[in-house]
Amino acid sequence: MKFLSAPWRWKFICGRCGDEGGCIFCRALAGDDRDTLVCFRGRDFFVMLNKFPYSSGHLMVAPHAHLASPLQMAAADLGEMWELTQRALAVLQEAFRPDGFNIGMNIGKAAGAGIQDHFHQHVVPRWQGDSNFMAVTGGTKVLSYDLETVYATVRAAFAR
């Protein structure tokens, strides 16, 4: 029997990923980029690597402001979010050559938001034949790269 190991997911699996207290996005902005996996800081939004990714390279685009919904921002102020989402797509395409992407937000508990009080957009790279349903059927996620390698690759691509 073969085993897949992802020890960094233990806190998430046990429901303790928020043990540090406070908002993960606000903490990320206040902390060291490498420690908090922030890949790029824009004027009003930033991009960070998901610590508990659906696939290698899973990024999140979030506002600096602690807001639960994009409805709390003027439509004109959301432009940077879409610019960074487009840039994230280009960075991931260049760095990892995925076959496609999932992009989306979960706004509110009923929609599946894990972080309900600070909205964010997920950018998830996908590959033909990837382990799409492995998490559902096998309770396992398969990641091709460790977080440190992915962070270094994505951060360098954003810096170019």
C-alpha cells in the first residue's frame, strides 16, 4: 500500500487552522511575506498562496480592507482584484503550465466560505487528469510541489 503525506494540512484537517486568532488575511498583511505566503502586494489588494491548497499553486486575491463581501466596496474599487486575478493566471501559466483554472469566491457560510469575514477570490490551477475528486472519494489531496517551492516560484514570477 502506498501513502501520500501532507503533514502541513494537519491543523486544517483537525479544524484548528484558525488557532492563531484573528483574520488570516489581516495577519498576513501585518506579517513577513515569506512567513505568511504573501506573493504580491498591490495598492488595495494582495495575492497570497493558500496554505491548505486544492492544488499546487492555489492562490488567493484579497483586499487589504477587512470586508466580508465585495458588496461593501465600490465597483470601481474592485478593478485591482480583477487585474491581480489576471496576473495570477499569467504567473501560474508561466510557472506551472496548467491545463485550466478554477476561479471563484465563497461569500458567506452557506456558500462554503471558510473565512467568512474577509472576502477573497481563489485562483486554482488545474491539469487534465488531476486528482479532482480524490479529496471527496479518497479523503486525500495530491500536491506535486511543497509549499516552499511553490511560494518561491510564484513570488519570483510576480517580481518579474
